[in-house]
Amino acid sequence: MMTYRFVSLLLVLAISFPLQAQELQLKISDALSAPLFTAINANGQRRPADFIVAVVNADPITNNELQLEIDRVRQTLAQQRRAPPPRADLVREVMERMINDRVQLQLARDSGLRADEAAIDAAEQSIARQNQLELPELRRRVADDGVSPAQFRAQLRDQILLTRLRERELEPRARVSELDIDQYLRQAQESADPASRQINLAQILIAVPDDANNAQIAERQARAEAALTRVRAGEDFATLAREVSDAADKANGGQLGMRPIGRYPPLFVEAAQKLAAGEVSGVLRSGAGFHILKLLERQEAGLLLPSATTQSRARHILLRLGPQLSEAAALERLAALRQQVLTGQADFATLAREVSQDGSAAQGGDLGWASPGMFVPEFEQAMNLLAPGAMSEPLVSRFGVHLIQLQERRQVLTTQREQREAVRNLLRERKLDEAFPLWAQDLRARAYVEMRELPQ
């Protein structure tokens, strides 16, 4: 369901608390799984009758509210292709989460926390961006889910209040000192298996046939030395790999991928140990020929981040599926547009501005520089297979059908300060995860909660 996912995204943007921490045990009558009572309206039709299922302090939770929340959870699980738990367990978990949220919202309001209209506007816009939608389209989809704009904004207001309350109450318990970071790194290094280190290399290979004579070997070595001279003179390694390398991976700029050092030949590992991220080896001789290696990234045992990150800059054309456009029709249309670009009949950026149904259309579909993990997996996987300037085949994601063109790639070095900051964030999240259930349980224990059964 669109609404549940959007509200969940808001929490991710601010601060994350595991749902499991809120799913405390609570005995609820089996009557909650019984059919709903009905009443007769003015037209003689039967309709569901609402009633109170719980009172939290002085705040009631109605059966309609409970059923709506259960439906949202079920639809979210269905979107994730996960089977829901048994109904009794689902009711118990949803009810307990609603009780916890009510208790916390009451504390937030009683302590003076407020979410003004500007904050709600910003949250709405942020959710639209995260879902690659314009704001009117977001509101339309929310309305299609049966939630009015006022209800959606009320949900956002509650989520903002909950986030601010949890930040205020739990932040003092989650402070991380420099000593904490030093201790974590020291323990990680001491306990880590050296074989768990990973590196990402790119190579230029000048192949030497098994039956090559001395003259042929010398000629190929000269080609490798010439390529090394060009790299050290400032030419782009990936571009040169695509031009001169004999390796099968040359279309990807020679990238061999992040992998444990045990999966690289010893010759490569030994050479990489002498390189910093971004540096290039000399010419190396193996049974396959002459190699030039570039160390793209290094993941040391126990550290969170590689010393360099590969960023990609791509642009795309997005067609959204709906009653007016089927998946087959969208795939066919984008295949035709791809052919126009390949034959020089059209420019990719111009087509994106004309037909793309994404917020990036005004920029010719340009998505800017992106680090790994910023796009949905199916999009990122297709993008990672492209060489700069190349286009993907049309592909389907949860947002619609895309045509991707990779513009360029670059290496961004990760500093020691950034690695320490990543450790700080990890330790902070751990402390929050430990503190949250105890805090929530304490609030729950001090609240007056009256459980009411459904009428028999």
C-alpha cells in the first residue's frame, strides 16, 4: 500500500528504530478475530459499526483504526512478497504498536513538541523525491489508496512528532566518544580474519599467446609499457582499458569487482598491497600476458568503508505504468527511443525532457552523481553493467520502465575521518537500538491501558 510505505520512508529519513522493539507481548481476546458487528443505516443497508477496542490513558483506539492499520501492514507485506503472520499474532503486534505510538504521541504533545505546517510540507516533498514523484502525483496516489490529504498530513504530523520525541529522549543515551571509536576499531582489527580483506582492481591486459616467440613477447611488452606511460601521463584508466586491453572485462573499464583477496591471483594481491586507492602498478608479467593494475577500492578487515567509492552518473527516461500504458507498450516505446538514439536520429537528453515521467526530465534525465545503494537494485544492476556512453535495454522496476544511459564514473576517496564518522554512526545506532525498547517499555508500563473486547 502506497501510504504505509511513504510514512515508513519518513522514519528512515530521520532516525531508524526497529519495529521489533515496539512489538511487546500483550494478551488480547480472541474475539478480535471475530466478524465485525453491523448496523442498519437510513437506507436499510448493513454497514460495519465502529467501537472502542482499547483506551490509552484517555485516548480511545477504535476497531476501524485497528482494522485500517492491519490492512496497511498486510498490503505492505504483500508488496514485499512476505507471508503475513497468523491473524491473532498480527492483531496483537499491530495493537501493541498502536498503543506504544499513542503513549509516545501523548508524551510528545504534553511536553510541548509540535510539527508545524512547514515541517509537514518538507516531509511530503521529501517523500515525493524518495519515490521519484512530483508532489501532485504523490497526492493522487495517496488518494487512490483511500486516504484523504488531511489524513495523510495527519499521519505525517504524528510521525514527525514521534521521531522528534525519540531523538530528544534517546539521544543522550546514544552519545559516542572518540574512545568508543578507537576501541571498536582496535577490536575489529584484532578479531578480523585477514582473508576477509577485499579489494577492487581494474586491469589492462596485453595478452601473449602460449606459442609466442621472443619478438612477439617483446612487441606486446612494449605495448604494455606504452599504455602505462599514457596512464601515468593522466589518461583515464577505464577509457584506455576499453581501447587497448585484451581482457574480457574491458567493456567495463577493466573493473574486476570488489572481492576477497583470496579470489585474486597472488600476483595481483602482492601488487595491490603496495598501492594506495587510485594508484597504478607497473607492468606485471603472468602466464596470460602483461598486466597493468589500478587499485580502485580497499576494504580492510574490520573497517566499514572502502578507501574509495565508485560513483556513477547516469540519466534515464522513465515511463510509468497505468491504465493508459501497459508494461509491454512501455517496453516497446522505449526500445524504439533507444534505436533512435543509437542511429543518431535523436538526442537522449532531448527525449528525456520530452517524454520522461520523472522529476529529472527537466535536466534531460540527469540523476547526478550516485554512490552504490542509492538506486533500487534492478536499476543499479543494469547501470553497473554499462560502459560510459552506453545504454541499457529497457528495464522494469517498481517505478515503471526505464531506459538508462551511463554518462561517466569516478572514484571518490574515503578519508580516515569519514571512516571514523561511519563507525560513530554505527555505534550510535547500536546504542539507540539497545535504549529504545527499554524506554518504550517504561512508558508503556506507566500508561493506563484498558483493553475492551468486541461485543459478543
